[in-house]
Amino acid sequence: MENLQPYRWAKVKNGISNIAIVTLIVSKNDKNENIINEYYDGDGFTSQGYIEEVPKDGYNYWKIGAIKGLEYAFSKTREYWIVDIISIKGISTQTNSAIVGYTIIKAFLDQINLELSKEEIETFEEFISKSWVKPYEEFIPDFFTLKFTDYK
């Protein structure tokens, strides 16, 4: 496999640390559809305070957050893409589905040489800061409507 560079987003807002690290392979698709492939093989939670890597089974709300992030990111371009999600890493007390989704958006756009506007960044980072209002509940972000739905 090629030398993959993880994309890391981290920020402290209102005294709360947020972090996610994602590794993607992005390539153009000439078949007029976006394709997302997921290749998780991490160990998940191993010990308090250590980086967790999403395993094949479990962490579904982080995985769904990644998909929701890519759905939004795809809307920023007129081309079609194949995205291989190689890994998602974070810390359960500092990472949630919204943070994963936002990091995926930024990682994807970085790979295709696009950027969010300053206003979009501010809006998304405010949205993410609200994601910790219910810290012990899992939820799914919608980056189009800037709302959360409960994960069931």
C-alpha cells in the first residue's frame, strides 16, 4: 500500500478538547457516482487515555459520522470520487461522530485541493461544540441541516 498520510484535526473550544485522525485514499471515479469503501481494522478501546482506532465491528456512530461527512464533502464538488476510509482514530472522551465527520470533510477536501470557507469553518466548529451537550449519548450529525439525530 502507498505511503498514507493521516489527516488530523484537533481543537480546544470552551475548555473541551476535540480530536480525530483519519486516513483516506481518494481517487476520481469516471462512472458518475461516488463510492465509499471502508477498511477498518483497529483494536478499538485498549486503555484509558490512549488513541482508539476504529475496528471492523463496533464504533458504528463514528463510522456513520464519517459517511455523513463524506456526503457533505461530495456536495462541494461536481466530480465523482472513490474514497477508501483506511482508518479513523480518536479518544472516546474527545471524539464523537460530529468530530469524525468534520475531520473527514476537511481531509477529503484537502486531498482534492478544495477548502471550506472561513464562514463554513466557523459554522461547523460551532456545530461541533454543541455536539457535547449530551456527552454520554450517541448521535448522528447532519452537516446539511446542522442538526443531530439520536443513534438507535
